Amino acid sequence: MTSSDRPAPAPAPALDVRPALDFRSFLGELLAVGDAVAIGRTVDPHLEVGAVTRRAYETHAPAPLFGSLTGAAPGFRILGAPAGLSGLPQQRYGRIAAHFGLPRTATPREILEHLIRAMHAEPVAPVVVPTGPCRQNTVTGGAVDLERFPVPLLHQEDGGRYLGTYGFHIVRSPDGSWTSWSVARTMLRDRTTLVGPAMPQQHIGMIHRMWRDRGEDTPWAMVLGAPPAALAAAAMPLPDGVSEDGYVGALTGRPVEVVRALTNGLHVPAHAEIVLEGHLSRDRTAPEGPMGEYHGYAFPEGREQPVFHVEAVSWRDDPVLPVCVAGLPPEENHTIWGTMISASALDLLRTAGLPVDLAWCSYEAATCWIVLAVDRARRSAPGWTDRRLVEAVAEVLFPSHVGWLVPKVILVDDDIDVTDIRQVVWALATRCHPGTGEHVFPDAPGIPMVPYLTPEEVRSGAGGKSITNCLLPEGFRGTTASFRGSYPAELRRRVLADWSRYGY
Ligand SMILES: Cc1cc2nc3c(=O)[nH]c(=O)nc-3n(C[C@H](O)[C@H](O)[C@H](O)COP(=O)(O)O)c2cc1C
Ligand SMILES: [Mn+2]
């Protein structure tokens, strides 16, 4: 056979990245495939939006698009559960995959490898365009009124109404070398101010400190209804100094279109539903929260947090505000944050030469644990004792930006599918020795939000971290008794082929 006889290789399916770079077309696609539903009645942003959205998450129902909201100007809309799990067959991760322009049937491994490939590609810088949909309506200065938007009270425990639950902050280092896009919540304070966390370990906190050290406010913008790929990248713990905008360009294969901010020299995505501009105060704080949170609990007290001053607002016609109603999994803190953490951690561990095949923050574990599948063939190499592996994971992960976020690590062999919680539970129950399997790291730094931390650990910012060893012990003689493990391949094939003939 000569080369010309051979059929041409099928071209890789061209990804349609338009929805990944434009929230409105992302929403259109969800509605078209039945993974979002236009709610046909007037709904109250006071708790009712939250209640419907929570129920949608918890039943894997389509994302609710609230087109008529009590007290809101006509045309102003809310989308709940923008990255909830889908109940459509074979499309559990469909809403997450759609954030990146991947097929709705993509598996967790396919999503993670896609995210990791872009971490090793050249960044693609954004391109400045003269205008875009986000500029269809604009107000500045004294005309700014955030109350114009239907700002929802999401849980009855919340200390206020949250405008920013699925949007991202934009800040830039004073020397201009580092632009940070990052997701964090913001609570409405009054017509022109918001309040929310800017933790010193997060990139917004680091850049805020640089400006404060100069005695200046931090120029700031917030994007709501952002390009979905940009939102996800803004929830990704990329290393310090890496600009998320260039990563999104690499991820989608084209530069993100941005427009110049009206007031402060930053650039904001042109394809956004709502853009806020202003500054993060160098010294003003106000009470924020409490709010139902990613770990699944609401605590009774709020905290003092920095104040964001809004000096200009612009929005697309008939703007859609996406909301995350945080709490019990699965919501976006698990499906988006957890997925982006998994990709960052997997890349970090692999790059350090550890025999890790896959990493997954089980959505059910509320971003409080990450499960690592260890490549059995590579771990049997000399030198990789269990003890050494546990130590190496701790040395690489715990001091890192991504490792700060997740307190618990579970090691399993790669016969376990770490994205299947049932297999992870089985491994935990049958492979972890209670006396010797749990390794604790009282000095490792960690996020102070973890519910079980002692007041002392919260104060010191360290402790409550562990690595649980579920690796099969040396000399283990069991094999897995299951459909996959206990029958010859030929018989399994026949049983599957004949399945309906058995009467199923
Ligand atoms: C829905 C959602 C809400 C989030 N809320 C917060 C938050 O309020 N505070 C925070 O520090 N991180 C929050 N995160 C996680 C950060 O976005 C994530 O850690 C990201 O890496 C931060 O950006 P940075 O790495 O550039 O600092 C949230 C993530 C998601 C998906
Ligand atoms: Mn960052």
C-alpha cells in the first residue's frame, strides 16, 4: 500500500470555542441541549432564586435561567448553577466541559489533560479591541447604582446579598508585569461599594499588598458573566506571577478580546455580561458575611474584609448574572474550583517526577481532599517506598500555591478510578491501616476555612493536613473480585453483547 492509497487521517474534531469565550453563547448552547431551562414565572431574588438553584444542584437538574425577577428592571436575568452536574445521559461533566469548548461527553481525565496541555503551551496574550458587547450600557461616577441589578439573598444564613459569586476580580501588579484574574465572592454593601475577602495567600491579596506598600489603592475591575474559560482559569491556582489571561488564550487557541477600562487602565473582557471598575481600598474594611460556603457549612459570624469602590459599571443588553449558591456539593466550588485544583496539582506532581497518574478532588468531598492515583508500575521502581512517596508528595504539594488549598491527600494505586467516589470509599475502607496509614503534617500551611481546624490552627495558618496511604501493602495477595477482575475477557465481551438477551 502506498501512502497515497491510505485514507487521510481523520482531522481532530475542531473545538467550537465560541461558547468558551462568550457567556451568552455558552448559555444559548445550554438551553439548546436542554441543560438549562428558561424559568417561566417571576421568581424572587430574596431566597427563592437560591432555593431553586440549590435544588437543581442537588438533583442534577438543568441550570435555571430566571428571566423575570421580582423588583428587577425588565430584561435583567440570573443563571443559577452555571457549572452544576448534568443529569443528561453520558453528560455528567457536560456543563464543565462546555466552559472549555470540549465535547459535553468529555471525561474528567480528558478535561484535566486539556487543562494541563495549555499549562505547557506558550501563553497567548489578550488582544485589545475598541469595544464589545459589555459596553452596550455604561454609567460612571455619581450615576453608579449597583442596586440596579437583581442582587440575590442566596441563603437565609447570609449576612447580605451577594453580587459576585461567579465572577472574577482583575488586578495588576504596580510594575505591570502580572495581571491576575481570580474568583472570589463579593457582597453588596451599598450603591457603590462591595466587600469581600482578598486573602494574603491568594494572588489578589499579594497584588493588593504591593499597592498598599506604596500607599496606594489597588486599581480593580470585576467581571460577571465572563467568558466561561476565563472564569474557570480565574478559579485555577496557577503559580505566582502567571497571568491567567495568557493561559486562557493558550487554552482556547485564540487571544481573549479585551477592552480598555473606562477609568483605571486595566483591560476587561469585551464579551462579558457585566463589568465593574474602580479600586480596592488600601485601608477601608467593612463587615462581610457570613455566607453558606464551599465546605458545606454556614457559620454564624462574618468578618472584616476590604472594601471595593465601584466608579463605573457597564453591561450587555438584557444582562445575565450567573450565581453560585455555595454549600453542600456539587456546586461550582467543587466542579470548577476542584477541577482546576486537580489539574494544577497533577501537573505539579508529574513535573516533579512523582509517579502520579491522575489527581482528583472528589466533588463529594467539598474540595477538602484530593485523591492521587499512583502508577503501580513506576512506584515499584527502587527507591519508591510508601514512606518516601508520602514524604515526596508532602514536600512538593504542601508548600505550593495549589497545595495550600486542599488539606487532605489520599494515595491509592491506579487500579482505583479516582473520579469514582465508590471506588475511593472502597479503597479507604479496605486499604488504609488505621495505625500506620495516616500521616499528619502539623506544620504545613493551609487555608484557614477548613471546618475542623482548631482556633489555634486558624490563628497560626498551619495544621490539619494529612496524607492517607491507601496503597496496597507490599506482598498483598488479593485480586479484585468483580465483573472486570473475575472473568475472562472473552466471557465479559459476550455478556455485554448479550446483555439485553438475558432479559435486561
Ligand atoms: C465559585 C467559586 C467561588 C470562590 N470563592 C472564593 C473566595 O471567596 N475566596 C477565595 O480566596 N477563593 C475563592 N475561590 C477559589 C479561587 O478562585 C482560586 O483559589 C483561585 O486559584 C484564586 O486565584 P489565584 O490563584 O490567582 O489567587 C472560589 C472559586 C470558585 C469557583
Ligand atoms: Mn493567579
